[in-house]
Amino acid sequence: MSDGPQRKVYTAHEQVIATLTEARDADPRECPFGVLVQDPWEDGEQQFFWYRTRAELEYALLDAHAFVDSEAFVEDQDDWHEAKFDLDHALQDIRELRPHDSEGLDDLVNDFYCIVWIGHLEDLVDGEDAIAVSIREELRWGNEEDKDDTSPVKDEELDDFIVLLRAFGADEGERED
């Protein structure tokens, strides 16, 4: 018997929401496999989700993220099969999930949700992709002398960086101060 994560079978929408809420609220230092998901319409809301293992991330991409909406959970299961099949095969072909993989994966699922970014916490801390650079710039925006600094996150900035990632995409009223 495997010690790896068990794939969840969702029989109720509340189970999907519980998985996604746990991933949204996870600490990326403990759950370093992340994905930035956007609602599938133009200017849809974006949110980071963090998973302890790659398998947990993949299972959520395959079984949960397409069904944020309760109506979709009931009505779109059959429509999701082809995209799910294609996504599963694409994930198997990728040795290590990194930000440059997000566009190809997004093409497979974007009728259901959008994969804006995918990778590891370290990719955001010191990576050069547009999302990482933008978030590091936002981290330092309030500091006039460092506001254009997009260099890797320093150890003393990491806690604030994690707070920023956890609040990313939340409405101002939902953000923790």
C-alpha cells in the first residue's frame, strides 16, 4: 500500500470546497506545490492554492478546481471528461511542474478554469517569470526606496511575502491586516 496521498472521490460539492479552502489557506512553506487559478471568464478572480505534494496538486487540478461552482459540480461532470483526460496525460509528460508549463496546461482546461501560474514556492521567491517578478514588486511597493526592486525575496521578507501570497486575489474587505 502506498504512503502517498489518496485520491479523493467527491460525492458532494461541499467536499470540493473543503479541499480548495484547505489549499487556499495552506502555508506555502509547508505545502510548496502551488497553482494560481483564475475563474475562466475575462478578468475573473485569481487565487493561489498550495499542496503538500505534486500528487495532491494534480488530483485537485483533475478533480476539484473545475467544480468551484455548485451548478458545475452537478451539470458539468460529463463535459469535463475530455479536458480531464488531456490534462492527466499532459501532467504525466511533465517531469517537474514549473511556471513555463502553465500556458500549455491552461490551454487544456480554460473552458473550466484558468491556470495562470504553476510551480513551487521557490519559483516565486527567486524566479524570473512575470508572476514572480510582479509579486515581488508588489511586496516592496510601499517602501519608496525599494519599490522597483524585483530581486529574490530576502529571508527577513519571507513572512510578509507569504502573507501577500495568501491574500493574493482576495477582495480588500477579505484581506487580513
